[in-house]
Amino acid sequence: MHPNYPVGFFDIDFKNLYKEEKDGDIKIRYLAFSKLQNGLSITSVSEILLVSRQSVSTWLSWLSEEG
């Protein structure tokens, strides 16, 4: 398991959350988390979503802190 993944990260159904979310900013985060769950690296996810690696890492930190 990647050390930056919050506890319980792999128990959350981000794919379903992505499908149901209306807010575009949150939706892109759920998509990123879903791709990470599927085994893609932070670098790969950031390249696919056209965001920085730091953005993906920050989203993971927020998830860890805020749930």
C-alpha cells in the first residue's frame, strides 16, 4: 500500500461517488482517487487529469484529514 493513502482509502467506492457527484472540482478528485485505487501512480493520474502531482497529493492529504 502506498504510504500517502489514508486509512480506509481502498474501502471507499470512489467510482460510484464520481458518478453521483455534481460539483466538478470534487468529481475530478473522486476520479483521481478511483484511478489510484486501480493501481495507477500519482504521476500517471496527474498526467491523465492534466493536474500537478502536488494537486493529487494535496487531495489525498485533505481526504486523510477531513474524510
